[in-house]
Amino acid sequence: MLPKTLSNIISFLLVLVIFIWILPSPTDGERWCAQNPKDTIFRRLGTKTPYRHVQNKDVRKIATVDGCTVSKIWGLFRHGTRNPSKSVIDHMRGTLPELQRDIVEHGQLCRDQLELFERWHPRIKVEDAKLLVREGGDELYRLGERFRKRFDDYLPERYDGNVFRFKFTKTERAEYSARNFTRGLFGRDEPIEYPEAVRRDPVLRFYKGCEKWKRQVKENPYSYREMDRFGSSKEMRRVIEKLSKRIGTFVSPEEVHAIYQTCAFETAWSERDLSPWCLLFDKESISAMEYNEDLKYYWIDGYGYELTYHQACSAFADLFETMENADRPSFTFYFTHSGTLLKSMAFLNLYKDNEPLMAQHYRHKRKWRVSHIDAFGSNLYFVLYNCPNGTHPIALYHQERLTHIPGCPDDTPLCSYDHFKQLYAERIEQCDLNTMCSEPHVPSMVKDEL
């Protein structure tokens, strides 16, 4: 059936011209052969980056500060590597096998890499969507082991419900991440008392109960405008052209995204095996895909709208309550999701660029890179010290590394607890999720023109 409008006819002809132009001729002997593919994709897989790409392997014990001892620890931990969502699995089982046939028959890849596609097959079923995989359990187990080694002088060897608090969201992946972490932490299975998990946990997953955020941010088409603009950019058109040539047939933006997602998940699942779908990308292409991800999460879970990160006050109210209430357990570990970690980082002003992320800023150096800050297994935890002189400095660790707290003095990695608390006092005092998420509210954006 012919397109009905002139605009559609022109678009159809442009696609057809591009399709004919990118296809290799029968005499075209040039073949793409990915060089150092593991290096190409390293830390460039967005929120599906495996934790081993960002982990801190240094397990030296936490150095004491002028005779200070660890008094409290409070942390947020993203679940480990999981299976994809149902929509991604549908692409893995439907879209990609068709592209696989095109690659085998027409692909312009070198022989040994073409053989990887010949052997590839989907390894996932729809009913296993979003379940934690073995690698994800191992990530959290090893994280627990490293946590023990660093803080061994302050952590009891056995579980005590008065000293430890572990909690997870009402998802299989968060629950088994918690259970694997505790096995690593204690070196054994302990009879841990977990509070009842709830779907709309106001601390672990506060945004699930914020209908206003869902309506005005997550479901707001304007939240995706920069990502859509970048999707139409010359950089992304170039990605489509390159992949189409290598595959041997024209691929759509949706198919390119499915390839990127499959590359990411299959990389995260196993340290030993390389996904053949990663072989289609060079560094420029994978960097463009990564920036596309950064734009999405910046506007949905980051600094794009104030409401997004202001609602994280609910989690940080719990942090201050834990630090100041002697009746609360000394060591609190919450197992949650990407949305919680990213919004919490924005609440803290971490990784905030001088200008908002926009489509035209692709070539700019940026701090907001979800491949680095929000990989599977990402963690954000605070350590409160008790010092002989009566002071109580606090430290922040992100991805197991001591991290400067924005707003605290630059000349020391630790921050006075009183100063730290004052940074957020107003937002904590005004933290009422019912009011914040229910009353009419026009989202405040970082750029007036957006």
C-alpha cells in the first residue's frame, strides 16, 4: 500500500535510497573485523553494565582516622545482573534471529566473527524476565566478601538483629541479591530476619508511590525529547549506517537498540563469553549508544525535573534517623533498584554537570555516565565515625570508593556530620511524599526553554 501523504512518500524514498546505498555490492571485498571488542564495550553498556567493570578490587581494611571507630553504616545497593524485560526478550527471540540470518547470508564480517553468529541462539525465555542470574548473585556475594574484609574490625562475625538490618524490595532480584550479599558478608547462611517486602516501599522504592512523578515525568513525552533529538542526529544515523553495512541489510533504530541491549545483557551474564552482537559496534558507535542511554536516565531519573530527586528525601530521612537514633541497628543495608540509586545521587548533587545533558552536548565531557555510576550491583553507602574528641565525621562510598560529598569541604574526604546534615535539613524537614506526589505541580526543569 502506497503512503498517502507527500511527507510519507519522501520519507519512504529516503529510506529506500539509504538502504540501496549502504548494501555492499557483490564485488565488495571489504569486511568488518572488530578489534579488541572487550575494550570497545568496556564501561559503555549503560545501566546494564556488569559490576565487574566498575568494582573496587582493593580490599585493604578501612583506615582509622585519628583513633576514630566506625559507629554506623547505611547503604543502598542495586540488585545484581538480571535477565532482560519481556520486551527485550521478545526482540532477542523474534527480531535478532531474523538479523542473524541476514548476517550469516549477507554480513560483511570477517570469517571467525561470522562463525560466532552462526552458533548464536537466544538463551532466555519470556517467563524468566527480570530474574537474577548466577552472575548477579556472584556480584553481590563478592561485594559482601569485600565489605567484610574492609570493615572486619567493626562488624560482628555473626548476624544479630539488633545490630544488622537487611531489607529488599518485593522483587525476586532484590531478595536474592540481599541473600547473596549476606552469605558473602558472614561467610555462611545466617538465619536473617528480613522485614516484610512491599511493592511501594517509601524508603527503598519511593517513586513507585509517586503518581505525580509517574504522570509528569516518566510518562511525559517531553522527558524523552533530548533522547529523541539525539536519535535523529547525524551521529545516530551514522550508527545505523555502519550496522546496516555490517549486517547486510537495513536496520531500524529499534533494531539497533535491541542489538545494543542484547550485547549488554549477554556481556553482563558471563565474564568468559563475548556476545557476538557486540562485534557490530566500534568505539564511536558504542559511545553514541551510551550517550543515548545517559540522556534517557538524566531526564527520567536524574536532574531533569526537581520532583524526580526531591522525592528521594524519604530515603535520606531514614538515613538521618538511623545515624541519630541509638535504638536503630548500627549496620543498615537496603537492596533496591536503578531508579532509587540514580535519584539518590541527584539528591546528593553527585555527578552533576554544569549544564543539563542535551542532544547537542554529545562531544562534551560529562560526569553523568550511567555506565560508570549505575551498573548492575551499584552501591552508595555512608559511614559514620565516632572519634575520641567527640566529633562524628561521615564518609560517602560509591562503587566501594571513598567519594567527596558535594557541599562539604574539598580538602578532606570526610565531612562533619553537623555540616552534612545542614546541607539537607530544609529538604528533610519538608519531606512529605503525600503532599509532594499528590498536589498539582508543574515540574521545574533545568532549562526554561525545555
